[in-house]
Amino acid sequence: MKRSDFIKSGLLAAGAGLSGHTFASTNQNATNMMDKGKTFNLNYAPHQGMFKNHAGDNFLDEIRYMYDLGFRGIEDNGYLGRTLDEQKKIGELLAKLGMTMGVFVVDGGQNWMPSLATGKQEFLDKFVETCHKSVEAAKRCNAKWLTVVPGFYERRLPWGNQFANILTAMRKGAEIFEPHGLVMVLETLSDTPELFLQQTHETYALCKAVNSPSCKILYDIYHMQRTEGDLIANINRCWDEIAYIQIGDNPGRKEPTTGEINYKNVFKHIHSKGYRGVMGMEHGNSKPGKEGEDRLVAAYREVDSFL
């Protein structure tokens, strides 16, 4: 699923209720009720739509419901595309509840095409414009981390020239964000082989070349399991440039415990390294309706029990 699909799903109504309750879902609901309000060892951050069957279609109501479940952060990839009024209301509610805003995407419409790698001025100008716009949006919700996707390869240019073009753009972005204490986190993705950043070591090299506290790595565990595996070793190799982490099991990109990743061990390792930042829940629910939402919370309670 592309990041654009997550943005869309965050803004559209989705999901359907089930007519019935299994024994397992009843147990999950009971466990969730006992743990309701209890915070987690790591700061897991849901996104809009994950709890709409319990909380309804209003995102502000859903944020309140997330808080009641014990979550203390949110993600909103499409925040930059929201109305000014929506942005302000989200920011005000997060401040009132003491919740942390995770990433939103610096999206000027050129993330899913050959753009910054081409070196063309029009793409660079659009990126700079979107960075400035993102600074103002971040102020409304006290955001710190902003997702950047440098776009696709430009197959007509040698790789080194493409790297240099993207490096130029990232340095310009860092110059914009650094005075405001903002961090653009570059995401390495697995959606298509056309994406310029495919593996963590590539993003690591780019961040080292930019050499700014405002240019770091967004380590998406789901994507990196698909493209390179060896999760803990790769996290260790690139740890000094990782500023943000996202979650999703593989295959399927659903909540932890639905795939092959041993999330309890991965989370334990991340926690042991001192990470206390946001852990973006950038995945879907494995089951529809309220049952699926209860199962999701139970899964996080399970993999969070690593201490």
C-alpha cells in the first residue's frame, strides 16, 4: 500500500462493523477494558480511521478515544492537506491532552514521480515552497518530525548525479527546518523499485552527507523487513541517524503479531537503546469493525510487554 493510500484512508470513512463476537474478541475486549487508560512503554501513535467503529467519524473524537486507550501520540500523514481550521483544532486538542504529534508528509505532489533526482529547478522550487508551508503547519500542532520522500529515480542520469541532485534539495530543506527545530525524516520505502531510496544504508549515506540535525532517517520496520531484513543489525548500523520509527507487520502491513516480525524483541531492543520518540502505527487493522479495533489494542499490549 502506498503512502498516498494511507493519506487517503486517513481522510475518508472506512471500515464496516461485524455482527457477532467470537470468544477471542471477547477476551481481547476484556483485556482492553482492564488496561484502558494505561500508557505503553513506547509512544505508539495511531492514525485516523483505526478506531472509527468505536469512536465515530470525527477525528477529534477518535483522538480522545485513542487517549482513553492509553495512546499518547498520533500520526496524520495528510495533515498538510487539511484546512487551516482542522489543523488548528487538532493542534489544540493534542496540546490539551498532552499528546505528541507524529509525522505528517511534506507532500507537494511530486513524491511519487521522478522529481528531485532530475535536478530540474521546477522540482527543487516546489520542494522548497512545500518545506516553508510545512513549517507553518507544524507550528499549529507542535510537530517536530516531517516525512520527506525524495521521489523516483531519473533513469536517464547516472546514479551519482541523481544522488547529488537530491543532496542539494535535502540541504535546502534542512536550512529551512533547522532554525525552527524541525526534523525532516527521509523515508526508505518498498512500494516500487522506482523509488530512489530503497535501503537504510542509502538513506544513512544521504543524511551523513547533508550533515544536519534536521535531516535524519525515518525507519519503517515494515518496509525494511521487505527490502533488507536483518532488522536489529541494520537498526544498530544506522542508529545515530534514525530519528523516527514506524510499524507494520509483514506480510500484509497490519498490526504486530499478524506476520513474521518478532515485534516484542524488536521493541525491546529499540527501548533498550533509549528511544522514547514516536512509534508511528502506519498499518491497517487485520480485522474489520470493533472486533478488529479491540484486537489491534490487544496486540500492542502483548508486544509492549517486554520489560
